[in-house]
Amino acid sequence: VLTGNILLVTWIAGIVLSTAVLSRALRKRKLVDSLTPRLSLLKGRGSSTFDHNLLNLSTYLPRAALPLLVTAVLSAEANAAFYTAFMVLSFLAMVPGNVALTLFAVAAGDRRALRSKVRVGLLICLGGGLPVAAVVFFFANPIMSLFGSQYAETAGNALKILTLTYLPFVFHHFFLAISRVQDKVRGAGIFSVFAGLAELGAAWYGGTTGDLNTLVTYVAIVMGVETVLIAPI
């Protein structure tokens, strides 16, 4: 305990010293007047802050809670295999996620160009991501066997089903980016809340009535319905 307290005090002291040195260097170069936060800049931004945080949390929390739900309704062993398969899917989902983030950055000040930029982004995500998803689908068992034969046996088919959700991931990420550009963050956040609850509800129902494959199938079906709803946007 004493060692932990010493490390904590040392860490805090290091932060304070680094901040002081940085503040002095920035003021010396006349880059900033002070590092003291200006709370007045937050005035009138409460509603916007709430909307963006609602959207961020409603998008992140259901995905983060899914492995916990798998453990609760199935087993820790099933979750170990599921989490590995889910991480493989997450690497695929990074493609549309990063492209959509870039889309929001480049189109935020130019709504007229939004349509053309969305087309380019979709071309990148679908043209580059779908072939990779197809490879993962057909080689799901060998990929999972890299982590152990039990993983392939437990979640090989689950990974195949999860790769089918790549397209919903693409549409969902683009839906979020377009909503931010068009200042429709609150509506997107409310939709994401209900979508996340539906996915968790589907996972719970699938897990209590079947196995891991059933759980993943129900989640994929819900994500497919979400894709149909947001595709027009």
C-alpha cells in the first residue's frame, strides 16, 4: 500500500510539474495567455454537449455490454470465444468507422458536397471491405483455430454470422456522420438508444432460447432491420 501511495504521489507531482513547465513555455512563446480553463466558453453549449454525448454513449455502450451479456446468459467459456470473434469483426468495422469519421471532418463545412463524399466513402467501404468480409466468412474456422481448436468449435459459425453485419456497420457509421453534418444529432442519438436496447434484447432472447449461434443470429437480424430503416438517409 505504501509503495502504491508513493507511486500515486509521484505520478501527480509529475503531472503538476509537466503542466507548469508546459504553461511557462507556451506563455513565453506567446502561444497562450493561460492554461486555466475558461468555463464561459461552455455557455450555451449544454444542449449540444448532451446530444453528442448521448449519441456517443448509445453507440458505444451496447457493443461494450454485449460480451457481458453473453457471459450472463451463456457462460464465460462461450464469451471467451465470442469476444475473440467480436474482435475480428471490430477490425473490419474500423474501416467504415474511420471513413465515416473522415467524412464528418471534411463535409462539416460543406453540406453541398456531402452527397458526393458519401458516395466516395461508400465505394471505399463496400469495394474494399466486402471482399475482406467474404474472406473472413469463408475462412472463419481457420481464423478462429489460430486461437485454439475450442475457439473454432465454439465460435467459428458465430464469426461467419458476425461478418454478415459488416454492411449494417457501414450504414450505421455513415448514418452517424451524416446526422452530425446535418445537425440531427439528437434524433440519431435517440434512434441509437433504441437500436442498442433492441440489440441487447435480441442477444438476451437468443442466448436464453439457444446457443451462441442463436444469440449472434438474433443480433444480426436486428442490425439488418436497423440498416433498412437508416438506408434512405
